[in-house]
Amino acid sequence: MKLLLSLLTLFPILLSAQSDDSTTPTRVTCIGDSITARGYPAQLEQALGKEWRVTNCGKGGAKILSEYPLTYTDLEVYQKALTSTPDYVIIMLGVNDANPKFWNDSVRQQQHPTEFKQRYIDLIHSMQALESKPQIIVAIPLPVVPENLAPGRLRIEREGRQNNLNKDIIPLIKQIAEQEEVTLIDMQSLMEPLAAAHTPDGVHYTKEGSKLFTTFFKEAILKLEAQKDAE
């Protein structure tokens, strides 16, 4: 009889534990280039906790512009993003488009602002059209830090990237976020005071550096989640 009572007492506890284990996680999909591919999504998943799943859909060299290698929507990671059933999508692209060999291409330069804006909007729409109806977070690219490099061709290239970001790409992304009414995170401003110590090649961030900017993504997602719960 005592054994029977013990089993009856344990049954609701076991049932509750099984129910907790089967809770559907909240899903985040991270779209981006090598800064995404190198691992911040894993850091974000750890920061958000066990009830979250973060999918890394980053690819080194990825860009918005077409007619150049590694256009994001031509890549396998884009198809992975489309099948990831996200609740939230983070898009952080543009630093490779800003590379002078692409953005300052004399043959197509005049078309770039219009193409970049439209293709970025198309990417947002393709995510919004998913059955899971995710909320979109658009991130302005992280700072490029040419000063971390010795004088030479690579430093000149980095200077060109940051100039193209400041002059053209960042204003375009701000326009896009406002027009599409999606959440904007200005990683350029947030990380500017911290970037130099965490990007030895002027573009890619150290593990500690990515941990820093991951906190801004976490804060934005949890704020959106709180707003959703309050509705």
C-alpha cells in the first residue's frame, strides 16, 4: 500500500516534468555574414537560456548586392533560414557590400543604393511571409576599425568600408527599418566605444567582443517578448 501511495504521489511530478521538457522553445534565426557565422548565435542562445533555440544562418562574405559572389539569397544558409520556423529574425548584413571593390564598382555604382534597399526589403518580406510570422530585428553593421591595422592596402580597404557604411549603407538601413516598421539596433553606435579593443583585423570581432554585442541582441529580443506577453 505504501508503495502504491508513493507511486501515486510521484506520478503528477513525473507528468509535470515531462510536460516541461516538451515545451516548444522560442526560436531565433540569425542572418548575416562571417561575423554571424563565427559564432555569436551560440552565445545568444546561451544568454537567452534553455527555453530558446538560436539558428546560425551566417555565411562568410555574404552580401545583399547581386552580380557579385555570395549574394545572401543565393546561398544554402538562406534556405536554412526559410525552414527554421523562427519567432524572431536578426538580420545583420552590409559590411561586405561596403567593400570598395563592390560598392565603388564604377560600372554599377549608381545602381547600388536602389538595389541594396530593394533587395534588403525583399529579404525582410521573405522572412515575414513565413508561417511562423517572425518579428524582424535589423542591425546596423558593427564598426570597422582601420586604425587597428598597419598602413597598407588592407587598411585602405577597411577605411573604404567604413566610409561607405557611414555615407550610404547605414542611412539606407535606417530608411528600410523605418519604412518596414521593424526593430532597428544601431550596433555601429552601441559598439563604437568598445570596438577597437575587440577587432584585431578591423572587421572581425573576438569571442569577448561578440559576447559584448550579443547582450544588445538579447536585450532587444527580451523587450519584444515582454511586449508580446503584455498584449
